[in-house]
Amino acid sequence: MSESAKGRSKTQDSGWRGSPEGWLEAAYDALKESGVDAVRVMPLAKRLNLSRTSFYWFFQDREQLLAALLARWKDKNTGGLVKQCESYAESISEAILNVFECWINPELFDSQFEFAVRSWALQSAEVTTEIAAADEARINALATMFRRFGYEHDAADARARTIYLTQIGYISMGTAEDITVRFRRIPQYVSIFTGKAPKKRELDRFFGKFGYAEKEPGEFVALADTFEEAPSAS
């Protein structure tokens, strides 16, 4: 924070100057929409309908804002994936399904944010280094998860890399799938990644987290529709 901002309360910092969270959110949106070159003070000020000088009340310079964006990416995407790897599971299939929640729930792992940061790395050696560290941490978390369920070291490492590199491929290619298409493929992915077929109850629990049920093999309906179709009690 700049010297002029020291000693001010959060309430005093807000209002017509905006807020540090508001500037960061605008930078986050701009990065995802248009890349790092769009994360500049004047365009962000216009986006927020604030003066350019308001920015310097909260950040020393653009570099400090970019550092905050990277910290947000590490906390959200690396933090979210590691948390899911460490989540309770009764089987390796259930553990993999915990991880798969990241690929569907952007609150756990923001794929657009991931793509934007990886694109940013093409222009920044510092970001490239941060991505390499994140990749290692994520793969290690996945491998540790496999070892927790009895896989030996090399097998755990290879399976972790297979899962991770597959998903990064999805993100890098900008692959878009309807959620039910992804659901149909998930049992096969789990079998390929673990060498074990997931149980129906494990899959049902996973689909239910996203408001869906498998009515017939490979056919999914929204749970809300299921409730609407259910006969009323007499």
C-alpha cells in the first residue's frame, strides 16, 4: 500500500475510490476476458468508473496488482485442487470423484482463470516459474492421494500425471462439454485413472452434488425435474 494510504481505515479507503477488492476483481475479469495486456490502470479505472489516481490509494503500481492476481490464482486453483485431493474418501474412486469436482465447480477451480494465467506465462518468466511450482504441488497432491490408497510410488506418480495432464489439455484446448456429456465419460475416466470401476452409489453421490441423477445408463435428468415428475402423496 502506498504511503498516503497508511493509517486509513477500510471504510475511509472505500467509496469514491473503490476498494482493493474491487480493483482486484476488475483485474481478474479483464485478465480472463482479454489477457494480461488488458490489466492496466486506465482501462480498469474506466471499467470501475473511477479515477486513475484512485488505484494508487490501494496499490503501489501495476506490478503489485499483478502479484495479487497471481496470489489469487494460487489460493483458488492450487489451493482448491490440493484440498480436494486431501478430502475424505472411502475408496480411490471416490477420491478421484472428489478431484473431478474441481473440473465442474468453478468455485473450487477456475478453468478460465487457469487458461488466462498460462497464457500470461508466455510473456513472463516469473509467471512461468510460478506455474511450474503450482504444477509440481498439484501433481504431488494427486500422487499422495493415490499412495494413500495403496498405490506404489511410481504408479501413483504416473496416474497423477495422467489425470493432471489430461485436464490441463482440456483447459489449453478450450474444450467445452455439456455437463451431461462429461458425466457420461466420468465412469470410464475413473476406470482408466485408477484401474478400478467406480461403484454406482459413488457415481450417484457425485452426480447428485451437481443436481443430477442417472435415470438410465448414460442418461441424466436434473433432480428438480425428477421431483416434479414424482406423484403426490395421497
